[in-house]
Amino acid sequence: MTNEQDRSVTALDLAVADPLSERTRAFFAKCQDKLGLVPNVLLAYAFDERKLEAFSAFYNDLMLGESELSKLDREIIAVVVSSINHCHYCLTAHGAAVRQLSGDPGFGEAIAQNWRAAGLDDQRAAMLDFVVQLTERPDTIVEADRQALRDVGYSNRAIFDIAAVAAFFAMSNRVASATDMRPNAEYHAMTRSR
């Protein structure tokens, strides 16, 4: 990978580690096989493989690990947080995931633009009310807000997972914005039609 390619991922001149470890090369090959691309967020962290491994481990646990939340719910949280933070990278990448997992491009667009217009059930709407509050006004969360989630069927474990996913994307959005992280072009066209 050339420095010119590295710079196309972020505005920072941080080259991908050279050489990459066998483990990282295998990870990138798996991404290429499964997704058809290596997400630019991974390339952005690849200047320091320890940072890449830490980011990937946390992401994989939150987004792919065992949880009462569906993968679609976790991606919806990612998109709503990213919409609030105006994060171009995450809206593009995770918007594609919502479109894919839901099988409904219109639903994916509604989540990104105004989730309240997406026709969500009461449980998902309560989840996203909490996510918005946590993203915009975390200091205002009180027991009544957690209880509102319990009242629609979320367990304490699910509430923890909602908070962890929302917080992770608040952090990721800020790194992506600060570095002008650019989404892979392929995301824009993914699952746009039924």
C-alpha cells in the first residue's frame, strides 16, 4: 500500500505499518473475502497494529458478540449516534449495514435522516430515545430513563449494551471527524434497491 493510498483514508499522513503482521494481513484478507473490501476505519488504525487490535476487539465484541440486542439494533444505534454527530464515515458505513440487515433501503435512509419517521415499535423507539439522550445530554440520565427501557422489555444487560454501543460510536465519530476519515466508496451503493 502506497502513502498516496494511505492519505486517501484520512487527512493525516499516517502510513499503514510496514510490514503488517501475518495476523493483520489475515484479518484484512478475511474482511476482503467477507465484505468485498477492507473498511477504511481499519486502514486508518493500521499505522499502529496495537491500536488496530484494540479497536477491532472492542468493535467486534460490541457489534458481533453475544447480546440480547440484534445486530440490526446495534447498527441502528450506530447510525442514530452518527447522525447526531454528523459523522460522514459512520453514517455511510453503518447506514449500508442497516439497509443490508433490514432488507429495506427506505428504512435505512429513514434511520439515518430522522429515525422518528421510520415507523419503529415502542421498544426500539424507547431504545433510541435513550441513545439520543445519552449522546446529547449524558449528564441528564437518571434511574427513570433506565426504568423506561425496562418497562418496554429491556434487561439490565441489554441496557448496558445499548449504552456501550452508543458510547463506542460517540468516540468513533469523534476520531473519524477529527481525522477526516473517508468511507469506502463501495458503501454508497450497497443495498440501495430491494
